[in-house]
Amino acid sequence: MKTVPGFSGKVTEDVLLAEHTTMGVGGPAPLLLEPSGAEDVKRVLRALNEIIVIGAGSNVLIGDAGVNAPVLKMVNGLKKESNTSSGSLKVGAGHRLPALVGAATEAGLSGLEWAVGVPGTVGGALVVNAGAFGSEIWEFVKTAEITLMNGETVTVAPDVVSWSYRAADFGVEKPYVITEVELGLLSGDRETIRGLIREYADRRKKTQPVGAASAGSFFKNPPDGEPAGKLVDDAGLKGVRCGGAVVSDVHANFIVNDGGARADEVYTLAEYVRRAVAERFAVELEYEVELIGPFNYLGDEAVESGRV
Ligand SMILES: Cc1cc2nc3c(=O)[nH]c(=O)nc-3n(C[C@H](O)[C@H](O)[C@H](O)COP(=O)(O)OP(=O)(O)OC[C@H]3O[C@@H](n4cnc5c(N)ncnc54)[C@H](O)[C@@H]3O)c2cc1C
């Protein structure tokens, strides 16, 4: 395997990506690189022709066959933070959103309370325009530092980024790596901020399978009509299972790994759900989770009905 000159982060050969995703599925990768800072990222991009970037792995489904390219994991070593008196909070892209909410609260800065139950990194959040309870991350971004494949770094601001529901287009070619993000927040009273955080956390606990191995909402809500979870529920699919993968009984838009699920089982269940919803309601559900394949459909006979 080609080495990266000067790289000072952690290097692991022959890793199982299941250990690096919240769903707990995903096959092997030849190399996992965990940069210790932005300089390391530049070194990696200059040295390698091909990489796969992940953050906390909380919005991806990686196939059982794994990947051939080295994986750059943007979590550890990219957590530095600083805040200014003008309400801006600058953080390394590897900061996880719940920790970011904690840092903002400590600094008396409000705006990100909605993100407390989102287990991804801030870098990953920018890529997918993560959001909840009526807010989205790009509403709060002032600038993002992005390193391109040639090692060059560009600073982008929201006015050049086209962002919409769970999507953001930076106008740069993939793969790119976000290394640092500056957020603009408002001064707020710490007790009020904590109250909002508690409220959002409670709402999640009541409506989502908190603590289960998942990738969050599996499908995007269609632009018109009912949300994805309601369509899946109304199609009678709660509790439907393929091996270790099951449609959550708590929230039908969550597919949960309840023990040793393979990626193909998750994929088969997801495709089965999509087809059932299309047949019943003529709605094509779009994946919110990013699929890094290939995947195999194991057949309808691999799917067992749950409560229906
Ligand atoms: C229990 C649970 C609840 C969730 N709730 C929500 C929710 O309410 N709202 C919501 O929007 N999402 C939610 N999610 C999904 C997920 O947490 C978010 O989408 C999160 O922002 C993804 O960040 P990540 O670091 O895990 O990205 P990953 O899943 O690792 O990667 C996602 C994409 O971002 C890219 N990427 C990651 N980091 C970088 C980087 N530094 N530079 C360039 N590209 C990068 C990857 O290449 C990939 O394309 C939930 C997930 C779980 C498990």
C-alpha cells in the first residue's frame, strides 16, 4: 500500500468498516487514515489518487464487500475549537454535533440546539445539510475550509453553496475534504439554551429508536404529501425484517441493525420497503442514507413480515 509522506495521524491497515459506522455494517478497507490536522489532510490528498471520506459514519451504508480505496476518517484530530466575542464558533470538521452543541452552550451561543441528537461530525453535516426540528446546518455556516484533491485549500461561504433539504452543492469536484467550519450563532441565555436542548432530546426519545444501531432516517421525506416514516408505517412495514435488519417499531423511517446485520440485508429490506411504498402509494422514496456499494438484493423470500 502506498504510504503518505509526513503523515502524522493514525494509520491502520485492513480495517473492518462496520466498526466505523453507527449502523455497524460494512466490509473491509485496505487502509484507514485518521489525520491529526489539516496539514495531514493535504498530505493525503496530494499523495493518493483515490480516497473515500467518512466522518462518524452515521449517514452511510457501506457494502459487505467493503471498498478498494483508502478511507480518510475525519473525526479524531480535527476537533479544535475557538469562539469569538462576535458570536462565531470555529471548529475542526471532526467535531461531533453533540459536542459542538455543548461547546456552544458553554460559550452562551444559541442556534444549534436541534443538533443535540445527531451523532455525525460537523463536516459530514455540511455535506448532507443535516437538520432537524425546522433548522438546517447551512443556516448557521459563515465559512468552510475545503481541501481539494490537488492539496489546494479554498474557503467557501453560503452564498456560493447551493443547499436544500439534505443536500449541498459546493461547486467543487468530489472528493473534497472539509477541514474547518466557522458558524455564526446568536448570544443566548445558557438556561434557555439548556431547556431547548432537553426539549429536543425528549422529543427524540419519544419518537425515535435512540440507542439502537442505525443511520438515522433512511429515506428523505417526499417533497409533497406524507413524510417517509408515515408512508412506511401506513404500508404496514413496521417490524418487517431481513436477517439482522429490521424496520423500527418506534419510527418506521429507521432501519435498525438489531444484531449482526449484513449490509445486503439492510439493502434488501430498504429496497423491499421502497417497492412496497411505491406499489401502495405511488411514491418513489429516495435514499437519505448514502449507499457505498455494491449491494445484492437477496430476494423477497429473505424478507419476513413483522407485525402484519
Ligand atoms: C440516531 C441518528 C439520528 C440522526 N438524526 C439526524 C437528524 O435529525 N438530521 C439529520 O440531518 N441527520 C441525522 N442523522 C444522520 C447523520 O448523523 C447526519 O447526516 C450527519 O451529519 C452525518 O455526519 P457523519 O460525520 O456521520 O458523516 P458520514 O456518514 O461519515 O458521511 C456522510 C457524507 O459526508 C461526507 N463527509 C463526511 N465528513 C466529511 C468531511 N470532513 N469532508 C468531506 N466530506 C465529508 C462523506 O464522504 C459522505 O458523503 C442521524 C443519524 C443517526 C444514527
